[in-house]
Amino acid sequence: DLAHAALMALGQMPHSAALSPLQEALCSHSLAKQLDAIYALGQHRETEAVTILQQVMRVDESRQLVQAAIDALGRIGTPAAINALIALTANPRWREAGIKALSQLGTLTLEWLANGLKHEQVTIRSAMVEILAQIKHPNAIQQLILALADKEASVRLAAITALGRTEINVARPQLTEIANEDSNLAVRRAAQNILKRV
């Protein structure tokens, strides 16, 4: 219909003037119109578009709208959008959706995932490990090896598990050290078990 076509056209406009009417459309009582607005926002690469989509994720109770906003951030794929998805992994309700969106971006996200491994929140660092495990790239493996030195046992354990599902030969020295010396029994045993399998 006409409203749908208008919102899609705003998604194609190559400047930020289109963002204000798209933001207004998010206040509509029509779910279809809101979804169209979110899709159109996903065509824009401006930081302001990312901010609007983050607002949707923060305040909206509709699973359909939040998932649409996550998908839109994935399509945008800018550093701001990637960082917004990384932050989302701290929210238990949307953690898996954030991980999936970041995993689908693949190697484009490696630099930001590496930064995410330094985040103060353990849940975000653990999520970064899960994503890196899904990216079949040598740089992802190197980041998983770095995660073996995380101060939190849960992150180290996640990194060991992730390396056990990929190529562990490059991590054998670190895993051997962990198997012998890690302060956490569960972490030591996980490393020992993986080393026995290969």
C-alpha cells in the first residue's frame, strides 16, 4: 500500500533527513508500519539510525519488533551497529539473538569481538567467545587463545570448549599449561579432557 511504499522509499534516501519520519512511524499503532520503519532504518548507515534501533530494543516489549531491530543492525553492519549488538549480549532475553546476528556478520566483526573480550561484563566476554567459535578464521582462533587467560574461570572454560570444537593444535601449549596449573579445578579438567582426545 501507499504507507508501505513511502516507508520503503525513506529507506532508500541516502541522507539523515529520512530518519525523523521513520522514527515517527515507530510510534504508529500499526505493527506492519512499525516493522516497515525498522526495515527502512536498516538501510541507513548513520549512527543516528543505530541509536533509534537501540531505543526500540530497550523499550519495546514486542519480540517481533525487537528481533526486527536486531536484524536491521546486522544489515547496517557499521562499527556502531556491531557495538550495539555486542552490548545486547548482556541482556539474557536477547543474548542468543545478538550472538546469532554477530555470527552471521562473520570476519567483519573480528576487531570488535576482540574488543568485546576486554569488556568489564563477564556475560559479554563469554558471548564473544561463543561467536568467535563460530567464525572459522585464524584470527578468531587467536582471539580464543587470548581468552584462555581471562580472569574469570567461566570465560576460560568457554574458550577451552570453543577450541575443542575447532583446531586445538595451535593452542596446545596454552591448554597444556592450563591443564597443569589453572587455579580452577573445572577449567583444569576441561583442558585435560580436550588434550586426551587429540
